[in-house]
Amino acid sequence: MSSHGSHEISNSEKHGISSGIETVDPKGTLKATVKAGHGETKNLAGAQEKSVHNAEFYAAILESNINPRSKESLHLYFAIFVAFCCACANGYDGSLMTSILAMPHFQNVFATGETGTQVSIIFSLYTVGSMVGAPFAAVISDRYGRKKGMFSGGFVIILGMIIISTSMTVPQFVVGRFILGFGIAIMTVAAPAYSIEIAPPHWRGRCTGFYNCGWFGGAIPAAIITFGCNYIDSNWSWRIPLILQAATCVIVMGSVFFLPESPRFLMANGRDEEAVAFLVKYHGNGDPTSRLVILEAEEMREGIRLDGIDKTWWDYRPLLTTHNGRWRMAQVLMISIFGQFSGNGLGYFNTVIFGMLGVKSVPQQLGYNILNQVLSAIGALTAVTLTDRMPRRKVLIIGTFLCAAALAANSGLTEVLGQQGETKDLNYGKGALASYFLFNVIFSFTYTPLQGVIPTEALETTMRAKGLAASGIIVSAMGFINQFAGPIALGNIGYRYVYVFVGWDVIETIIWYFFCVESQGRTLEQLEWVYNQPYPVKASLKVDKVIIDADGKVTEKIVA
């Protein structure tokens, strides 16, 4: 909320929490607001002025008494880890197929080659399954809960694993890929919604960012497993990695019975007492008078509609027919498209790209694939630790531009290498390889945590599952383009395919600048005010000025 103008002040008081003044609303519910003033308390000993996105939220966070080492917090960490395992299942596949395609025994059975139409079909049917499964995922998550959504997705993935790991023909393999994608869609709608809805608001970025880093939690083991299995002189060299794709699903299915349900799902389905009990236990250290608990409970009651679109499985209209919904979906569209089509889709074909750069032996290609995944994971995990403090908008603008620069260096060096014929200067190849690794580190720092954070923050509770389902369809569509067009493009024009992403990343940078809404520093419900403004980007950049006393408590919100 902003403190600009009398309307915003009253609105902020309505949704706020205070360090000093408690009030009671007409229904008798305990509320609190930060005292508004003109900076009278600034001259007190030890007082300091600070700019924050929302005074009430900031005051509540300063007084939050969550013990990060309590058994309740440890239970929350476990719940986030289970959601993380859902992303691991998706990341495992992203690193799996590029390595399996390079295995001699796989090629002896299926004879697909490493590029071309047949490879495109094998890769892309996974994303087709994800697109088909996304609407069903929203229904399961909204009607039966986030936990059952994660369980259902795991069950379908295990079914797909059985089909694909027993394949001896391309048609059976393709059917298994479709079912795997269907299951992944169910998991990756329920899991990010769950992780963001159970997290305390000031842990939100780290929890949801960590969830999305599950991509590397799957990709790195897949790269290591395929590297080791490549030395098995039988069809088990490719069957074992496919079977292990279900490992994290077993963890998820066995763990969800020990997890609490999302408080926002509970409140959206009329189970207010259970929702508040969750907040008191996990966000308030058992204290029902915790200011953070009061703020969250009040905002959930006011922001969650019991007749929302989550109650009608077919109704996606509010995502597109209202000003608020269109701006929310714009954020979902941008992160869903740009997060898949900024050059990172080249990772599906790492072994092919390494071959173009002069790395010819299969073990060496698989080894570089492991190195690439590890470096990318370091970039992503570094960003996760900073996500709750970094402004989303600046990171996306600057990071996307740097992605374009790294890819430009890679494509330029690769072109020089390609023009040298048989007498290649390997220094150009090393430079191209280094710039490719650098691109992946930058992309992972910029996008990996925010791919989970941006859409879940942009969508309010009753439209979250449907919006994430729509995001899943978009992500899968982009993945389909990457996985179907990639092998064909690499086969036909080679390294020049990278030029497409250099230009596109520059365009993305411009779009982020004009249309990215800053969501850092606000509760999910407070973002409702931002998205209701005529130009949400400008509204999201407005700040409150507060006075903090020597004890670290907010004593006053400065108004003009």
C-alpha cells in the first residue's frame, strides 16, 4: 500500500497492522494500524527513517516472533522440501534425455539419432502431456487441495515411468513421455501454490525460490546418473536412469500425509478456524495475538472470495476480463514465456552443443553436462538466499540483458570457430564454452527462483491454481517449441540458432521494463491494491516512509 493521498491512508489502515495502536473493527475483531504522522517521532533518540513498500507489513515483520529452529518451523521446512521434490521430478527430465540420446545402447534400440524430427517428437510429447494435464491439475488442486494434487501427480509419473522404462519401440516410448508430462503438470500446479501459501510472508521468496531450484535437484542427479550408467554395457545403461525418475515421486507420495494443508486453501473453502490455527501454529509461535497472524488472517478474510473462480472448474474468465486479472496474467505470461524461451531451452541439447564446440567424446560431453548443471545450480541457489531482499523487477531487467550479452559472445566465438575449418583455434572453442556456462549461471540467478515466485505472487488465492495451470500450458507450449524446433534448427543451421535468442532477450528486457510489477515487500493480499490501480507498475514502485525507534519497532508512518 502507498501513503500517497487520503484514500490510500484509509485503505492502508484497513488492511494494516501496527506497532503501537490497536483498534477493533465493527465485527469486534482485533485489528491494528501504524500511527500516521508527519515525522514527529523522528527526533527521538535512536530513531531512523526508512522507505518500505508497505508500512503495516513491515511493522508486522519487525515484530514477528517466528523461531526458525522451533519444531513448527522445522515442519514447515520439511513441507517446502516435499514441494521441492516435485520440482526435482521435472528437472530430472530436463537433464535426462540429452544424456540418454548420446548413449550407444539407446541408439541401438531406437535409432533416433541426436537431431531431427524423431528426436523432436520424443522430446516434445512430454510437453504436450503437460499442456493436456494442466487444466485437470487446476481442478484437483482447487477441489481436493494442494497435498492431494502433489500425490496425484506422483502417481501418474510413476505410471509413465513404468511405460517408458520397459519400452523397446519408439511409439511406446512416446506414450510414456506423454504420461510423464501429464503427471508433471499436476505436480507443478499444486507444489508452487502450496509452498507460497504455507510460507510466512517474509520467507515467501526463499521458500518458493527454493521450490523452483528443485529443477537442479533433479537435473544434477540425472546428469551424474547418466554419466555413470553410460559405462554399463547393456540396455540398463538407459533403463536405470528412466526408472530413477520416479524416486522423488515416492518421497512426495509418502510424505504428504504428514503435512498441513495450505491455510489459504482452507479459508477459500470456508474452513476459517483451521486456517487461523495454522497461522497461529506456524507463523505466530503459538501466539494468537501475534501481529503477523492478525494481519494475515484479516487480509485472507477480506481478500479470499468463497464464490471465487476456484469453485467453477471451467471458469477462467476473471483472468482475462478484468483490469486486475489482465495485469496479473501479464506477469504470468511474461515469466512463463521468457523463463522458457530466453536461450535456456538449448540445455535440452547440451551434448549436441558441446559437440559443435569440439567436445566429441560421449564421456566428455556428459561430464560437461554435469559441470553445466552444477554451475547453474550455484547461480540459482545464490539468488534464492537473496530473493526476499532483491527487487524482482531490477533483477529481471538487468539479468535478461546480461543473458543476451553472454549468448552474443557465445554465438560470435562459435561462428569464428566454425569458419576455421580443420585448423581450429581451440581457444575460441574454450571461450564459446565459457560464455555458454556464463549464460546458464546468469539465467539461473535471474530466472530460476523467480519462475516459481512471480506467478504465485501475481495470482490471488482463488485464481492461483487456474493461473498456474494456464502458466503450465504456456510453459509447455514454449517447451514444445524448444524441444521440437531445437533439434531441427540445430541440424539445419547449427550454432546460428543461438542468434534468435540474442535478439529475443533484448526484446524481453524492454518488455520487463515497461510491464513488470514489483511484488517484493508486500503480502499476497496487499498486491490486490496494486493490481487495481490504473498503472500497476507505477503503483508497485511507490513506497511508505516509516520511523523506527531505538528498539527496532515502527512508531510512525509519515504522510504528506
